[in-house]
Amino acid sequence: MSLTPVVQLEVTEDHIASESRALSHSWAQPRGVMGFLSEVDHKRIGLRFIITALVFFALGGVLAALMRIQLAVPENQFLGPDLYNQVFTMHGTTMMFLFAVPVFEGLAIYFIPLMVGARTIALPRLAAFGYWMFLAGGVFLYVSFFLNIGPDNGWFSYVPLAGPEFAPGKRSDTWAQLITFTEVASLVGAIVTIVTIFKYRRPGMTLDRMPMFAWAELVTSFMIIFAMPAVMLASTSLILDRLVGTHFFNQAQGGDPILYQHLFWFFGHPEVYLIFLPAQGLMSTLIQTFSSRPIVGYVALVTALVATAFMGFGLWVHHMFAAGLPEIGTSFFTAASMMIAIPSGVQIFCWIATIWSGKVRLEVPMLFALGYFVIFILGGMTGIMVASVPLDLQVHDTYFVVAHLHYVLIGGAVFPLFGALHYWFPKFTGRMPSHRLGLISFWLLFIGFNLTFFPMHQLGLNGMPRRVYTYLPGLGWETLNLAAAAGAALMALGALSIVINAIVSLRRGEMASRNPWNAATLEWSTSSPPPPHNFYPERVIGSRDPLWDDPPDQPIIEGIRSDRREVLVTRLLDAEPDHRYHSPEPNVWPFITAVFTTIMLIGSMYTPWAVVWGSIPPFITLIAWFWPRRTDINDESYPVEKARPQLNEATGPA
Amino acid sequence: MLQSVLESAGIQAARVESEWWFIFRVTTVVTVIVLAGLAVAVRRGLRGRDTGASEQRMLRYIGIAGAITVVILFAILVRSIFTSRALASERVSDVMQIEVMAYQWWWSVEYQHPEPEQRVRTANELHIPVGKTVAIKLLASDVIHSFWVPSLAGKLDAIPGHEAVLWLRADRAGVYRGQCAEYCGFQHAHMAFVVIAEPPDDFERWIQAQRKTANQPQSPIEQRGLQLVQQRACVMCHTIRGTAAGGRIAPDLTHFATRSTIAAGTLPRTPEHVNAWISDPQAIKPGNRMPTIALAPEDRAAIVAYLEQLR
């Protein structure tokens, strides 16, 4: 630390008690219905994201179960083609846009400030706006589904099938507008995460001391910012073709359906990695904690994350090998697709080395992390297979790919996620989750998963295409589909046992201490659950694993006001204190803006004029939202030089 | 009937099958080694004794493992590129051209010939001579479809406004099932076809027979059937060469009774199925483009009798 202490003062127990009281008061959560709608506490917003996303995960799971029932026997009459096509579209759309991306965003909004030692998130009202848009989009999709205007052209909505000629009615418009909702929410979340990581890190937390999960979320957020505009372009052009008669994708008027595929997959492949990368951060977190040693190869792991992010943008064409593109081009994408296995491999080797040289505790989160290895490695191997053009042309759009993508996404992202939810449950709730129920959940999910998806490799090789609502007997597909249905039942039981665990532990779980797993990251340095202001007193960070390696007499940060929501803004690279900033107070305008934006977006499905007239109300609410506060303008303590925080080198109570 | 990647019957599928076994073996070995390494690590970690290994040393091993990964991936890449090149070398010009036009949800097949009257149109069934490469020109009439016969070759998309060519060579006689592999809407599940590979002589006989116009109905009931076909809506969509039926948007029925299935591989072609299909196509394949035409049962029986003699 190059920062010199400004004032030497003794931090007494009394001082800490009075400051804590003042902080709890100024950061108190607002009450009542208006309070609920005005919430800007990152922990509340994060939890709302996580819980809402898990509800959508459950809905997506129910849809998956319906599909497995329909396909359990040949020529089943359970769902007709119309309903089945909607169900598989809703399943994919839900899992990708309403579960996988938002749940990690919720984890980031909840834990990034805690992990970097900040009192709150940057731009909290923007985060609140993001949540309301995400909720509105999800509710809109499911209401549409029940009103029979749910999308039915797959989560990718290829043209011309989803275009004006072959998809009359509103179903494709629903899909395209859902994309807009979730895009807004994702972009907002990405910006909030990046600013928090860059500007809100506690002094001492230089970039190379950041926790792996923060690195993973940082890289992911940049990927979101570069990937999402492509799909917005695709879905907006689609809706323009449908509603105002443009011809972006109409080959009869000089448009091109292949253009749509390029735009969609330029987003669609990075999408996979922006689900996968946060989970890699979770893996590093879990493996470090339950191997009781610092992660091996920190720099290698960060490099692997960044390398994956860059390469992730160079593989999209491997979704289009069957579209008859020039061969020299496809071979480039084969090479890139195989190359991305290298950083994944390095990560796995680092984790194995960490386990090998650590003291392993087989708690439930660690089991989920070990489950990742088995499932994800298999998914990675089939990934290498589908990277090869000739082989992909055989298995593309078959159940082999269904197996591959579920091995990668459930193994690579959902297993670490469930491990992390178990791991962080005491931090969310203050109570420990049940170990026994956790074991039951793990084994049900692990066995159920493999029983469901392993046979699908063989199904694909036996020639079963994806997205078929039924199949004829006698093609050698019956037994394997029946096994998949049985596995799905086990997975449903596993998911149910997680819900039971959460409910039972919330009521009767053992009370959790600050750091029940003996982890090294900062979220465990505060009470479980954390107070509204997250931390007090705040100590300067001295190492990569502060709870393990920092001496107890690290300087305490003083000089941040406790009578209002004030935060310390630090510099990007070295986290040196820069200035104090009055973080926004609770405010209902983000909610109202989200309501009017929702009305505009849904209205635009029916008339293009909704874009014109509908943008006026959000514009007005945005003015209200950004109206400056008198107190900030006149605040004399605001100039940076006066706002220098003081560091106290005296030893406060540890 | 075969529809499997791992039971190849032609050169293209065989090359991919051999590539599959190569990558499968390599990746299986890698998986076993990595998981065994993990098991050793967990056992050691559970005992929790200090290994005394410095991070430096572990990073060296990680680097070595990473380098091995690169070598293995490179080997797979090279193998894959060689397979691609071998497949490309099978693309010969100057072979029989078959144009396949994909519709929601069936396949129209046309054997090209310089003289228009020598062209043959059929549906949902391709006959090819064993041991001879054929070029299949793929077109789409409405949305994107994908032509896929797993036992013969990888798939290729038929995209509106684009033209794609797939080369096939069957090396074993047999009947190979294929299916649309790109989601194309309501009845994507029922968009199958068969490829019948037969000795060149048989193929020649078949195509000569297909070039003829439709059989003239003999018995009174068959004649009544033809009369009904020409009077009712059938002619709006279907072609039966040699009769007044000249519609082009539905399968050509000139030699209907030589085909093994109806409704794009949905049902075997038996008189009972044909009858059921005509009486209510929407019950068998909901959403398909064929309307229900009100017919008295005896009229329907006459049409079935007529269709069944279209050899």
C-alpha cells in the first residue's frame, strides 16, 4: 500500500458500535409496497434475480419433462405437434434467456460487491431497472404462452420459418420482443458488474488480488457487451421484416436467410460461454475453499478465462456447417473450435493440481464440483467431435448434439451453480443447508442426468433428429428414449429435494457463523446474512486470500460518511482510493421506467407507432430518474481532494 | 431399415465413420486418463498430507499437460482436414444429377435429363445405382430443410434462394432411410424419405419404367377412380402424367404404386392406409398441406383402386 495514513486514530469498540448503528440506519431497506418497488440494495436485487431465474428454471424443467413424456414411446399422442413445438421453443428460450444468463447476473449483483469489499454495487438503480425488465420479459413470455401466442420456431427462430410468410400471427413477434427484454436486462447487468469491479474495489485489492469469480464475471460482462448487440440486430430485423415489411431476410427481394444465421450465432456461440465462464469462476471458488489451499495457477486461470472469451467469438460458424458454406472458411472454424479446448484443459489441470496438493473436504458443494469434472469432460470430448466438419455433418441437428449441449451446459454451468447455491446458502439466509438432503440431491441429479442424456449420444448416432415431436417405431430409438424419460424423473426428484432442502433449512437449519466453510474471500468476513451496508469496519486488503493470509492488523478505512449512503471509489488498476461518492438512495423511478418500457415494447408488436408514442413516457420517467440531488450539488465535501479517505493504521479490534 | 451413422453403406459415410472411431478412441483414452488423475488427486487430497510440491513444480506439470492437449487436438484437426479433403475428392462432375426440392413436409425428386420428356419426377423416394456417384442438387421451396441419409452421407441444408450439391455413392445395395434434419415447422417429425440403392441394371429398368406415362385403368372401378381424380380437387396439386392431373405443388403420383410409403415416410403404402389418408389426411399428419375432400366411401375406394394400379 502506497497510501499514507492521513490521520492516526484509535478505533475503539464504542466507535465501531456507533458507526455500525449509523450505517445500518442510513443503508436501511425501505419498507412497504413502495419500499419494495424502490429497492436498490444489491443483495435484495441479486436475490430477486436468482430466485426469479430459479423459478424459470423450474418452469423450463417442467417443459423438459413434458417433452420426455411425449417422446418416451413412439407415436405418442400426449402433446400434439403444435404444443410440442411450442414446448421445445419455450424450454430453450427459458433456459437460455430467463435462467442461465440472469441467474449468474444475480450472483454477480449479490456477490461481486461483497467479494471486492464494497458497501454496494455501482449504479444500483440501473441494476433494479434491469431486474424489472427481466421480470417483465419473463412474465410476458409465459402469459403469451398461455394465451396461445407463445413462440414455436425454436430458441433460434430461423427465417424464413419465423418470417412473415411462414409464421403468421404473433408467435414469432413474442420471441423477438422477449429477446429485447432480456437483452436490456443483460446489458444493464454487465455494465453494473464492470463498473463495480473497476471502481468499487476496496483499497489493497489490486487486479491481481481479485477473486476468481470476480474475474469470471468481469470477462463475461465484456462478452455480453460485445455479443448481445448481434442478436438484437437479428431479432429487430426479424420483427421489422414481420411488421413493417422490410426484406432483410427475404431472398426474393435480395435479403438472405443465411445473414440471419450469422447474426444469431455471432451472439449464440458467445452466449454459451457467457453461461459457462461465470461457472468456471464458481469452480475455482469451490475448489479453493474445499481443498483448503490457494488455487494453483491463478494467472493461468485468469488467462484461460480471457482466452476463452476471445476465442468464443471466433467459433460461431460451427453451428452452420450444414448450411453449405465455403470449405476454407469452415476449416478455420474447426481449428478455432478445437483450440478453445486448450484453455478449458488448462483450467481443469489447475483444479486437479489444487485438489492434489490440498486438504480436501467432501462437502456437498465439492461433490457438485467433482460432478462437473465427470460431466463436463464428456461434454468437452463430444465438443471436439462436433468441431470436425465431416463428423458434425453427420451428428448436427441430432440428439447427439442435444446430449453434447446438455453435458456442457448442465455439467459445465448448472452443477457448479447448485454447488455454489449450497455453498452460499448460509450467506443468503444465516442458516446452514442440510448436508444429508444435499447428498440426496447430488446423487439424484448426477445419476438422473447421466441416465437422461447419455443415451442421447447413441440416439443421435442412430439417426434421430432433434426437434421432432414424435417418431416411428422400429428405428431403434424406443429403449433409449424410455431410459431418458426415466432419467428425467430422477432429475425432477433431485430438483424437488433441493427445494425441500431450502425450505427445511431456512426454518430449522443450524445458525451459520460468518465463515462456516473457512473460505478466503471477503463475503465471508461479514455476518451471515450481511448487514445492509455489507461491512464495518473495512480493512485494507493485503493479499489474494485475505481471510487466510491477511495479518489481523491491516489498516482500517475511515472517513467515509456513515450518515448517508456513501461509498469509496477507487482506481481501476491498483484500487487506490480516488473519491467518495454518494450512492443513490432508494427510488421508484427505475420501476416506473421499466413499466413504461414494457408497455412500449409489447405495444410495438401491434403497431410501429408504439415505438414513437410509447417512448415518450419512459423518456419522462428517465428525466425524473436522473434529476440531480440538491445535496450533492451543494456538498462541500464532494471535491476529490477533500474526499480523500483516511486510513487508520492503528489496530482496531480484530 | 437403416438410419444409422455407424452402419455406413457408402463411401462418404464410411469415411466419416472411420473418422468417428478415430476421434472416439482418442477422446476415450483422454477422458479415462484425466478422470483417473482426478481420482488420484481426490484420494491424495482427502488424506490431506502436505505434498511439499511447490506451485512452480505443479505449474510445470500443468504446462506439460497443456502441451500434450495441443498435440492431441492438432492430430484430430489434421485427421479431420484429411477426411474433408478425401470427401471433396469424391465430388466428381459428369455424374447423374438428381434435383431434390424440399417442401413443407415432403421431398420432390427429379432425375435430370437433357431432353425434358426424359426427366422423371417422383417423391420421397430416390433410386440410385450401386457403386456410382450421384450429385443431388438441393433446393428449398419454402423454409430451410436438411437432407440427411445417415448411412450414406452427412447432411446438407436446403435453403431458399441457395443451391447446394451433395454427392453420394452407395456401395452396398439396400434401402436407406433419410429424414429432414433442420426444424421446418409443424410436421418436421414426419418428413422422411428412402434411398434405394440397387444394381445398375435394376436401376436402369426402374428409370425406364418411371419415364412412361401413367397406366391406363383397366377395370370399371379403376376407371371410375381416374374419373373422380380428374373431377375433384386432386388435379389442382398432383400430377399424373398421361391424365389431366397436372398440379405441381404436391407429390407426383404417376407411378404412385411403385413407392413403399405414403405421406413422406409416415405410413407404409397399403390400400387401407391410402384409403385412411384420403379420408382424413389431417388425422394422420396434422397440419400437412393436403385438404380433406368429401368423398363417398365407394368413391374413395375407386380412387384407391386407381392409385394402386399406378405402377
